[in-house]
Amino acid sequence: GAVVSQHPSRVICKSGTSVKIECRSLDFQATTMFWYRQFPKQSLMLMATSNEGSKATYEQGVEKDKFLINHASLTLSTLTVTSAHPEDSSFYICSARDPGVSYEQYFGPGTRLTVT
Amino acid sequence: KQEVTQIPAALSVPEGENLVLNCSFTDSAIYNLQWFRQDPGKGLTSLLLIQSSQREQTSGRLNASLDKSSGRSTLYIAASQPGDSATYLCAVTPEGGYNKLIFGAGTRLAVHP
């Protein structure tokens, strides 16, 4: 089956610093990847849709200058949280769409970000 | 605006019970509905996907039904086991919004021996 990995699984950073999270599709080429955020005991909220070779599409209320998304290849998308604040602490999950399987998304294991 | 609601928010049952998790959505114009499982601190595992033209899907002890016109889906788990303990999430893909999954808040299930 389709496998999506994320790195790192956990990261702790200080306020004001930037942190990059990687999302990789391991056994398929993903033209589209998605980034979600999940707060404790809440559901996943879509942050942005990342298309290979083009700019990401951000959901309403998500600051594109704060959450930088790059999808430079068909197997890698990165999310950079810039000038992180404690309120950015959350669980970030990516997913990738396999164009060979109609619109189904495969999810990564998530990255726990803690900003101190 | 599509909203997805899951009831109950939490459920604790003894091993062996059959149980039903409920999901409702406000806009019936959906492309499909998916049920996912999420273990604590982990990503999502897709359990069942029901296309809008389908009424149900089955996988092992799991059965998911879809009543698109009434905006409801149920996930039936037969003969529950402690290993079924997890959060179960329901998500819909709106018609024309093939890139979007709109999630409910989930049902936290605990199955005790």
C-alpha cells in the first residue's frame, strides 16, 4: 500500500525560531500533498494544499507567510513554521494523494511540534 | 458550509460488545465519506471509504453505511477487542472539492478486557 513518511516525528524549538517538517511519499508520486493541524482532542483542520511545481493554496485564516510550504518534487513537500510561537504547538499531519487511486489520501504519522 | 459531527465523543465498552459510531454531515453534496482510525500521537489509518453512490462497505469486523440524503453514516464494529481502542474519525469529500477532506472531531473508543 501507499506509504507516507514524516520527519521529524517530534521537535521542540524555542520561540522565534523556524522549524521545517518534511513529508515524503515513499512508493508513489504525489502530485498533491496536504498539510493538516490537529490540536489536542480536536479534529484535523486542513491548512493548505500543496501541488508539485506550483504555489500552495492556503485555507482561510492560515498565514501563508508564517507557514511556508514547498513541494519541489513529486515525492517531497516541506512545511516550515517561521518565527514559531507557543500557540503554534500542535500535531502536524501531512497526506498525499496517489493519482492512480481516485482522490484517496494517504496520511503520514504526524509531527508533534512543541514551541517553548 | 459543510460541518461533520460525530456522536458520541467518547465510548467505553467491555470486550466482545458490538458497537455503533455515528457521523452526520450538514451538506449532502458529497463525493465520498471515509472512516479513519487514529492511535494516540499517531497518524491516520483509512478503514473504509464509501462512494456517494454506495450504501455500505465492509472490511472484516467493520461495516460502514451511508445515507447520503439524510446526511448520516454509521460505523459498526462487531465483537470489539481491546486492540480496537483508538479514536475513530469520519471525513467527507465535498462534491467538486476533490482536494478537501472535512473531518469530524472523532469518537474516542476504549475497549476494556
